[in-house]
Amino acid sequence: MKVKYGPSIVKTAREHFVYGGFTFDEIAELDGMPSARQLRRWADENNWIELCPVMDAETRISRRINLLTEKEDKTDKDLKELDCLCKNLAVLNQSKFAPAKKQQAHNQDHSTNNDSGNHKKKRKKKVKNDCSGITKEMLDELKEKLLYPHQMHWFDNQDHRTRFLLKPRQIGATFYFSFEAFYDAVVNGNNKIFISASRDQAEIFKANIVALCKEHFDVDLSGSPLALTLADGKTATLYFKSTNARTAQSASGDLYVDEVFWIPKFKELRGLAQAMATHKKYRITYFSTPSVTSHEAYELWTGKWFKKTMACNDPAFEIDISYQNLKDGRVCDDGIYRQMLNVVDVVKSGFDRINIELLKKEYSKDEFNNLFMGKFIDDAHSAFSMKELMACIGNSEKWKDFNKEWERPFAMKPVLIGFDPARTIDKATVVVLSCPLVPGEKFRLLETLDLTGNNFEVMANAIKELTIKYNVQHIGVDTTGIGYGVFDLIQNFYPMAMPIHYNPIIKNKLVIKASNVINNKRFEFDEAAVTVAASFINIRKKVVGDQITYATNRTASTGHADIAWAIMHAMIYEPLSGDSHSSQTTIGLKVA
């Protein structure tokens, strides 16, 4: 007898596959789910693979490693996959960040030690996360093989109570601090706490350590947090958190705070997180690329924070944060070790993974200085205020009327969709916002889809899928360029979609509306969505002739501020006055 499965089962299976990283076999093992064969049929018929968010290889592999790591009863197949993933992540990190000339020697050493590695694996099955056989000498040898000169410099200067490192992008900081933390945890038995600006970044730290331990020492790590068993019966625990430091308040240990200049409510976070490292034996490390001078962490970087402490008795106290003073690293008068690295320093020291001349051709001068030379953006040049954007950050777990696991995540409440298509290196982005029902109610960012790299049909189908699970009142689409092709397909299933053809007047209207909403704290997005603030900050005022318009910095991570523009394409549904009652009454007939 053929079993019929309801839409809720189909949706749950799709969510596990698209967002959870589960395989068909793993989904089939869950209660109430059909066979893997049936799941594959659903996936093929409805193009599930096209709905999967676009991630870089490091993030995708890291997510899968963490999923398998936390699985209690691993099958032989799980262990084989985990082993393969750890090797792939290790190779990826080594190809990105480890000196190539040392990698061949490492591979030879690893192959000659297979017998001892297998022996250790058999011996260590008895104890969970058994790192007791890993010695300082083994780690020192690995350090020489894996680290570049700028990373070795960080290693040699890790004993300061507080470090604050300003760095360019893509120079191996995540990989390095994963290694440093594991090294010290094993050698000295100190707990480690990672606070990251996003959940994805926290997952990468954990996956790096799992892969490092597996690939180089043949030790399997599992659990969350990671509790390591060391020599002489000692233990060390590694915690991985996003910006919600409250969930780790009971822990204590060395603290690593990643991308601090992109973390909201930094003062509050610092007060909570720093308490975890109260004991004098623990160390605190802040590292980040620069954002804007108005960010709360900027006071800590400049030393102005110290002037407010009891230890500072000099009202004229000032720290020289110039590049010349900090390029080699320095313990400043407030006791914080600071270093300002730029991409030129890193490449000159021997980092051979970056071509500076190529980057200069791909980025404007301002972008290059911000991303790679340690220069902060002045808020005065941005159309939006970082402080006001940070005030819009909330916690989606508190939204009781929204749940992604529901068949209809927002029930029958109305939503607005905005789509910003890809141009050249841009990201194609779709957002779903809650639709305010009364004057003053907030727009909430419910969902974001990255459709980069897909053709028109796939992008249109992804938006059609949203009209099925949400009560869509508006779809705003940029039709200035290639977006018109997608818009044409959208009209087949949503005829009342709004075309938005860019010109200075339209851009002004979009920015003025969004500015008004953000200034009045009528916009809310989850604390994990750090790219939202970065996207808005990249929009700058520009004078063309006698008109003011807006231009956008292009970056690999924020694209052409695509998330921000997509959000504005959704917000424009509401009149500038903020009273959308009449619009909703009229447009309410458009329910898909």
C-alpha cells in the first residue's frame, strides 16, 4: 500500500536537506520520514538542490563536519565521511594558508607514520576525545610545517593578557587561531572560548580543530562543547559561540573574539565575555578587519576606553594607533598588545596566496584600503549609520509568531519580498520581510536566499517557492539590467510584482525610506546576520551633476550591497509616510 505524505513532511524533509546539511539516508532515518529513494524523487521533482544556500567550500565542509561530530551513534559510513571531510578541510587550509614548500615534507611524514597512527586510534577508542598522546614536541613540529611568518609572529606574541589585532581579509586568521587554541589547550590545559560575529564563523573554528586533530594525530573529537582528555588525567574544554555570550557565561578560559568590528552591542558583549577571562592566567584576543569609526569597539582600539577606567589618571592620555607605530606589534600604555597588519606586510613576509596588483584592479581605492590596508570607514561618508543599524539587531528566537520549521513559517501573516539580481561579481539576493500591519510596527528580516550563479528559471522558481509558503503581499524586483529576465518569469505566477528601474530619483526614494525606517528602529534582523549591517554601510552618497545619488562599494562578502538593496525593494511597498493601511487594503487582493 502506497503511503501518502502530507506537505508538512515534505517541507520538513526539504528543510533538513537544504538548510540542515542532512543526506537523504539520514533524513530517512528520522521519525515519520519516507525512504531515501522517495526523498530523492521529491528533490529531483522540485529542484531542492537549487534551493541550497551558496556557501564557500570551507563553510560547507565545516557544517557537515560539525553535524557528524555531534552525532552520538556514528556508523562506519559516518566515520568514513568524517575522515574524508577532515582531510579535505585540512588540505583546503593548507593550500590556502600553509607554506607549500613544507607541505610535501608533511605529507611524507604523515604517510610514514600511518602504522603508529592506526595503533593510537585503536588504543584511544576507550576514551572520548583522547588527546593524551599528543605532545608539545609533536605540536611544535606541526607548527613549523603549517604556519606562515605573520602567523608565527602571532604565535610568538600570544602571552600578553590582551591582544588586539587589526588585519586584512583572507590571511588565515581563523585557521591560525584554531591551531593556537588547540596547541595551548593540549600543552597547558587551558579552556578556550570562541565568540564569533556569526554562527558560520563559529562552526569553522570548531571544524578546523576537529580536522586538525583527525588529520595530523588520528584522534576523533566529538561533542559540543569539545571536552579534551589530556595527559595525567587533565582536561580542557573548547566552547564555540556566536555573539550571544550569555550562553557561555558559566564558562571560563582564554577568550577569542572574532571580527569584533562587526559585532553588535560590543560594550554589552565585552562586559559579559571578559568576565569569562577574569582570572589572571587567562588571555583575551580580539581580531578583526576594520568597519566604521563609530563602532563601539573603536574606542577600545584607540585607547579611549582606557581613559574611563580607574587605572587612567591622565585626562590627556592618548595612544598612537598609526600604522608606523603598530605594524610590528606593540604593548601600548593601556597594557594592550596591538598590531596593525596590511596586505603588503603579509605578502612581503612570505604569504604567497595573494596577488596585490590583481586586487588593486578589482577594487576601488577606498575599498582596497578598507579591506586590505586597515583603514576604517567614516560614517559621515555612508548613507546609513552603523550605530543605528546595530540598534536594529534582535534575536529571531524571540519571534514567537515565526518558525522556519512550520509548513507556513509565518502562518497567514503578510510578508514582503525584495529581489536584487546579480551583475558581474554581485550576489543575487532575495529577502523576505514581515509586513507591518499598523503604523509604527517593525519590518523583520525573516529569510534571506543567496541565488548567485543560478539561471533565470532557477531564481524565479526559488521566489515562486516563497509565494507558496508565505502570504506574499509584494515582490519588488530591480529590472535595470538582467533582473528583467527574472521579473518576466515572476509575472507568470505573481502578475502584480513591482518592477524597479533604477535612476537617481528612485534610488533616493529607496534610501530615504530605508533611512527613515532604520532611524525609527522599525527594522529588525537577527544577530547572526552580520552581513546586513555591512551591506548597508557600503552604500555611499554620490553627487552626479546637480543630483545626489548613491553608489556602492563592491566586495566579495557583501557584493554590491545586495542584501541592503533587496531589503529596500521590499520596504518600498510602504509609503514614505509610514502609514501603509491604505496600501495593504488595496494590495491585499494580491495574495498568492
